[in-house]
Amino acid sequence: MHSNTELVHKYLQEAKEIAKVEKSLSIERWVKITIYKDCNDVLHQYDLPRNMQERWEWVIFWRRAKFQCLYPRNQITLGFSHYRKVMGVTLKMQDDINTFVAAKAQVTRQERLLKEYVEFRRKDRDLFYDIKKDFKFQKIKQKLSEKKDQVEKAEARLINKVLEWKKNNENGKITIGETKKD
């Protein structure tokens, strides 16, 4: 059974791995903040980077308070929608981006586990240790190869969708959620 500190450490380690992958792939975290009146009428929207949201939170809450004063009998709520942009472009394929980032982070985690296990075995200094017969080492290595296959598949899927998106935009087609301006 894991203690709470071990679980928190594991969670923070995974978050660091995901952040490292996102940074290497030029993926930015964004948030769309919507202020609603009675949960269905949109009063105002913000679309900004996640780090900017943290710095300008007071402006968002001030705007919400202003609308609450303007509409005292209505319920004013905030809606947050987090998403990722790749090199400043929203490609409308968040699931594929999330899958790819998670797969890359899992590869990093398996590589770290493999490295830690090898270091642990070196410190053990067992004279009869044979790495080829070590079941745990082989299992970690097998998982690592499976995770690398998942990364390759996710990357291929993402590349195909990006190429399809580029092809559609070069031909003047409108993608889902966009409107054509004349």
C-alpha cells in the first residue's frame, strides 16, 4: 500500500514529465473563460494562455462582480474550458494531442524506472546477477517498447490529422466550428 506522500510524489513526477513533453513539442496550455447569466446566456468570453489567467484572475472576478451588479436577480457563473495549442494554432484535435503527450510522458516514466532499477541493482552488488535472466528488468524493458509503439502510433495519427487539416485549409474548405468571412 502506498502512503499519501508517495502518491503525491508520483503525481508530481508525472506532471513534470507531461510539462517537459509539452515544452519540447511547443504545446501551450490555454483556457477559454465564459461568463454566463442563468447558465445559458453568454455575457462575456476570454481566450487566454493559462499563465495569463493566473495573473489576471482579479479582472475576471471583477467582470463577474460587475455583471452580478447589473443583473442582481440572475445567477452569474464562470465556465472554464482548458485546451492546448500547438505552435499557436488550435487544430481542433485535442484528444489526439492529449493522447500523444500522455504517451510521451509514459515513455519518459518507463525510461526513468529502468534507469532507477539498474542503479538499484548496481548498488546491490550481487555477484550472480544476470541482467538477461532478471524478470523485473525484462518486464520494464518490454513495457518501454510497448509505450514507444504507442507514441509512434499516436504521432502518426496526429501527423495524418494535421496534414488533412492543412489540405482542407489550402483548398479553402471550412473546418468544423469556423465561419467563412467575405
